[in-house]
Amino acid sequence: MIDPPDVDILNDNDMEEETSKQTQKEKQQQITRTPQEIEQRRLHHLFARNATEWLTVRDFETSEECVAEVRKLGYQLWVTDLSQEAEPLDMNPTSTSSNNALVIPEKVALVMGTEAVGASQYILQQADKRVYLPLRGFADSLNLSVATALIIHHLFVMDPSLIGAMSEEERQSLRKIWYVKLTQQRLLSASQKKTRNRLMGHIKKCRSIYERIQKDPNYQIFPGEQKKLDEWSNYQRQLEELDSIIDPVKVEAAIQEWLDNPPEPLTDLRRADTHRVCFVGKNTKQMHKDHWKDMVATSHSVSIPGA
């Protein structure tokens, strides 16, 4: 949960202008790659771009609505904060509140404030506990993505029982969602997946614009927004055509065996040396050739001509 929402968002015209600039820059810096390099780079970007597919995301119009839902589900609210009221995330928590040790509740919702101003006053007032990650040296804060990753990882280190902590019913429900996604990915081509994601983004935007108009009859529609609304039915039609390729009956049949006999989770995520491929520029590799000599990662690296 991020509070308050980030309002520094580019409008449609800004996005198009930035995309145009980026396209021109890419054309100026075109380099030649082998088919193998192109495929490996495509997969790298694909994995990075699709990482959010495996997150369950819920959007709320206001922080108040989000807090109400968190309370309804029985979560305690921990808010990251750098004030004197914040408690450090102790590496040795206890199951009791003795000696003022930090106790991790059974269900906790973690709120990350924005980089510029932190969490809103409302969220701070609603917090069951304000927490911070102790740092060393001169820095007293980290950027949002780094802070979020470190704090979540820190909680797992503090209490390993949090890893995979869910009921079998929740686990089975998650498997069904993920297995369906994995199966659908193999029924559509790469270009079809890209088109489908783009159409879903357009449709989500259209619904958001429509809801704003419904709430505020005097809402001023921007030309880019009106253009999207005019194309809404077309977006929907194209999405339905792609979705028709994904036969629900085939998907259900394909995943049932895996649902009945799910594979064991991976417990060792270290890579075999032959799988440690990295992308480095030819000039960069030449510059560090003495330091990188005989290193596994660079021995299996892919040089990019002209870089």
C-alpha cells in the first residue's frame, strides 16, 4: 500500500512526446545483435515487464476506503515513518510485548509513504504502529522501491514463519489463478499478449474516465480522454476476439492435474554457472577485462557490438 498516491503522472500528450523522443534516441543508437542476443534480451525484458502479473493488486479511491478494508479483514496497520514515534524493526522480536520488543502480528498491512513527504497525516493517525529500518552512516532514508524491498525482506528474516504463511485454501486458490495465467501465456503469441495487455490498459483507463464523469457532471474531459472513450467499444471488441482464443474448457483441463498434484516449491534459487548470462557492452567488457578475467558471469556474458 502506497500513501498518499503518486500524483506526478504524465498526461497522454506528455506520454506520446516522451515515447517519440525515446524512439528517436533508439534509432540514433541502433546496434547490430545476433539472433541469440535478441532472443535473450527479449526474454529479459519480458520477465521484468511481467513481474507484476504475479501480484494481487487492489485499487482504492481513497486511503480511508483502504484502511476500512484492512480493518475489516483483521489486519494491523504498520506505517513506515522517520519521526521519533517510529519503532525500529528489531532483528530479535519476541512473541510477547515484554521489554518493549517489537512483536509481528499474525496479520499486518505495511504502508509505505511517498519519497517526497512520507505517509499522510491520516494514515499516521490510523497506524497501530510506526516502524523504521535502522540505517548506518549518513543516509537517513532510501528511495521507495529499495526501502520497500528491504523492509519486506527484513520482516521475513525477523520471522521466517511468514514465508508462505497462508492456508491451504488460499494456496490452492492462488495456484489456480497462476496456473491459468501460465497456460494462457502459451495459447497466445508474444504479439497477441502485448496487444491484449495494451487493450486491457486502454479499457481500464476508459472505465476510470467514465467513473469520473459519473461522479462529477462538470468534469472537463481532455481531448486524449475523449479519444479513448470514442474507441472504448473498439477496444472491447478486439479484446473479446483475443480472449476467444483462450478456450476456458481447455485451460481448466490443462491445469487440473497440476492442481491435484502441485509441484514442490523451489528452495534453492542459486543459478548454475552455465545459466549465469549477463549483458555487457563490448567496450565495457574491454575496459574491465583484467578485473573480470575468469569470472563466471563474464565468461558466459553476451557482448553487444557497438556498445
